Amino acid sequence: MKNLKSYIPVIFYILLSTQNLMAFQGQKKVVIYNKLAYIIEKRELIVENGKRDYEIHGLPASTIPNSIYIENMDEDLTILKQEFNQEVFNWGNILRGQLGKDIEFILNDGSILNGEYFGQSGNAYIIRNNDLFTSITKDKVAAFDIPAPGRIEAFLPVFKIGIESIKRKNTAITLNYLVNNVSWNGLYTGVYKKDNGKLELRSWANIINRAGSDLVCEDIFLIAGDPSTISVRGRMRRDMNAPLALKAAVDESFQAGAEINEAGIYHSYKLNSRLNIENNKTQQIMLFDKKTIDVEQEYVYSAQENNGKVISGLRFKNDKDTGFGEPIPAGFIRLFEKDGERDIYLGEDIIRNTPVDRDVFVKIGTAFDLTGEKIQTDFKELRYGNREMSYKITLTNAGKDTRSVIVKEIYSGQWEVLSSSHNYKKLSTRLLQFVVDVPKEGKTEIEYRVRLIF
């Protein structure tokens, strides 16, 4: 078909152009956050005498235009203006360039429609032929025949800068910019050894690239933390000062040569791997060596949470004594249990960003043999709207072993416990906690009275 011939030189021209442009790219550092990436790269330019416009290709299509800034330029060079064009090569862009021109539509049934292209309306193309307008829905079009564009670069992302120079020279510049649609998170796999209370934890950095181009670099930093963002007219705009603050943090990490380091108010993780992720792909890279951690299995009951079910989970303190002792980035964790006789998939949860010396609780799932029930046994209205209420919480254990259960009661406002059948702790203005043993094939009842003060 005639239309296919016009596509071939277009694709061939793209390959040749990209090859030439990549030759001018230099060292690149990538700092990845959980929602964006900060890229620092060196470029070489040949500048002419006087005021000229220059184009730099190869930036990702998802680059945030007003985040780009240039540093390390020679003192005799002056930047007069800059602009980032995010146009990406696609047939929609080519069709926009054909407005008012004659094109040929090849329909699914093999028939051909010729006419002057007037654009799109919803899900249809509009053409005019002899003053008659025709609408063709996109699902009926197999292909279109148009002249190959003469200059493909106009459809690729391009950074345009105006530079004034007093002479012709070769120069090197450093580009700093933020890119949307690049993200990462921790990915953890834990194997629980119930007989010795150990958790073997393997961790990966799960890196996702949706930036519009491949991500290739030698120096990769992952940042655990959330930079402030500002919403403008429904879109996300990053603070223009952010790249400067991040640059200082990254340079400090390079000088120190540390694998894990503080980066401003965040934590950075330098990977010992070369990054090469194609666009729209995800890659896992090892984050920490395997850790063997001391953990405790906990059972938690709250009538106000988890639909009133008893939840089982593993808890450990993030310190050197238990076997971890590094800042833990947020991520997804899956837990398995192996005891020599059986292999069990326990469940999965989300780990939050956890500093050193803080507790980590990983929810496994609902305990099968443990159940809880809470009922109100008394209510009394007092003066000034104050109230007193009595409750009974019944925990039942159908298993073969005694279980220790943490009971959490949640309140708001001002309140106090008047009496209780068991010891308790008021952990905060909102949280009341009991810790009780529930005997095997038996039950434990907690009764207490509380006053709410309004």
C-alpha cells in the first residue's frame, strides 16, 4: 500500500537523528524519588559568535519544563532564553500538521476517501471534498496516506536555548531538571522461621520508568522522602528551588561515598548497579544484603478497626541488635513461613519510611483461631452532657496454645477509665490498651467503665 512507503523513511530518519544526538551526551546522574526523578547530566555544545539559538535533544518527554536550569557555563557565555518543547513523535502530531491539506484515508473495507483534512471532532476525523464535509470515526480507518514530514526533530522533545557568545568555541554545560513518571519503592520478601523467631528479609528497589524515554546511567540515587509540590490549575508544579536543594544533597553523598546517607531532610540510597530501564518498564535492583532479624509475633484486636477481627503480625525494632539498623524506605512486603515441614504464604503489607530505632509492624492477616467481641453493658447520662459507659470484651481462643493479645480501644475528646478488670495503659489521648493472655481452647473477658467528658 502506498501509505506504508511514506512511513518507512520517517522511521529510518528517526533512527539516524537519534544516533547523532546521543553522541553529544555525557555523564548522567539520576536521583529518583517516589513520584519523580532529578537528573543531572553534562552536555557538550559548539557555540558560535554572537546571539544564536541552540537545540538540545534527548531529554525525556515527561521533563517538567520550568524545572530545567543550566550551570557550569563559561563566564563569557550568557543565556538569553530557554524553552522546552514536549512534542513527541506520533501520528496525531503529524495529522495536526496536515490541516488544510489533501490526505487519503484507507478504510477497513479497503475503500479510499480523499479530501482536505479539517481536524478531529471527538472520535472522528473531518474531511472536506467539493464543499461536502464527511465525518469518519477512527475505528473505521485502517491507515492514512500522507507525505512524509521533512523534519522529524520537530516531533521530538527538544530543549531550546538562546546563548550569546563573544567567540566560536566548544563548551560543556551541566543540565539539571525534574522528570515526572519515574518512581521507586522498596520491595521486600520475608521468610519467617517460627521456631527461632527469625525473619530472613531480602530487599529490592522497584524502579518504574514511564518518562517517555529509556533511563540509562551509572550513578543512581534513590531518595526516601516526599518533596513538597504545588498544584497549579489542576497540574503539579514543583518548587523551582527544589533542584538546587537536591543538588547539594547529592554532591554530599558522592563526596562521602556512602551507600546510605542523609540527603537534606531525606535519606539517600546509592545503588551499586548500572541502571538501564526501557520506557514503560519496571526493574528490581538489590537494595540491601539479606538481613536476619529478631521478630515477635503479635495478635491485635480492636472493635473499631479491621472489622473487629483479631489481626496477626510481626514486629521488630529497627536497630543493630535485632539485625537491621538502617533507615528502611517505604515499600511492599510479602511474608512466607518455612518450618521444615511446610511452606506457607502468610500475607502482605505496606512498610512506611522507618528511621533507625523505630518499631516496624507487618500485618500478616486475620487469625483463624482467635476471635473478639465487644458489647456495651451499661450507659449513664450525666450532667452537662457527660456520659459513663461500661463494656465487656470477650476474646476466644480455639487453638492449642495460649496466645497473648493486644486490645486497643479508640476514643476522642476527653475521657478517663473509672474501673477495669485488667491492667491497662492510656497510650495517648485517643488510645487505651490492654495486653491479656487467652488460654488455649478458652476465653478471656475484659470489663471496664469509662467516662466521656464533654
